[in-house]
Amino acid sequence: MNNRDIIDAIVTGCARELFALHDTELTAAEEVHEPHDYVTVIGFYGESMRGALGLGIDRRIVTRILEQYADTNHFPVGAEDFVGETANQLVGRVKNRLLAYGVEFGIALPMVLRGIEVHLAKSTSEVWPYRFSSTEGAITVWFDARIEPGVVLEHSEGPTDTIACEGEVTMF
């Protein structure tokens, strides 16, 4: 598998896993659903890879998920906060999976874009869109990666006890 195949599998797997936690099944979609109601972008930076992960999501999906948790939240969560945190969790999952390939990077704060329409360019050598559909609407994730020349992602069998599991709290 080449770098693109590995990242494709990681990003699509992480997106499906994350949204499954919210009872939202994602299936691959070929058609473009733009513009999305909510768009958020979160940057990442490291020695071997840097770039951004973007998330476009339809309002019906966000509304249904927030309604699902309305009775369990001790404080109200706004749609934009939810979308930003979802992108944060998604890039965190991707980061955890890439650690097994020797890639380490830091993560910036998510930025939710409001009041604009974002249309993604077609897939390029650095920007890879992943389109999904669900019963409530569409989701697009894009991974905009600048991989340093000569970096080849190879899975290493190293200790995984230092990697925090998703949802786990770490203090240092």
C-alpha cells in the first residue's frame, strides 16, 4: 500500500467510527453535496507531515445528533461547538492511527466557518476528499496533507501503551 492508500483507509475508518458513536452510519458517496451547512477546518503540523483536515456536514445531521443528547447534557451545546469538536476528535483519531506509521504531529484549534459557501477543488496530489451519505444528509471530510519528500508510511509493531485511547483523559 502506498501513502495515499494508507491515509484513505485511516480517514474513512476514523470518520465511520466517530459518527457511529452518534448512531450515524456513513456510506461512501460519489456525488458531490455542496455547500454544506457547517464547515470546520483544523490544522496539524509535524516534521514529516503537515496540513489540515476539513469537515463539511449538513444541518439535519447536526440537529439530530444534538437532539439525541439534549436530555443528557448538563449544559447546552451549540451546533458550531459540536462541529468544531467533532473535527477535533476526528483529527485526533487520525493522529492516533498514524502513530503506528511513525508519524507524529501537533493539532491546532478547529475553526468553524460561518456565512460562506465552501466548494472543494477536485482531488489533487495533496487534497483528498472523502464523501459520505447518511439517512439525514451528507458529510465531506477532506485531508489536505503535505508529506515530506521521501516519507514512506510503514506500519511498525511498537508499543501502543503510550497512545491514549479515544475518549480517555490524560494528564501531564
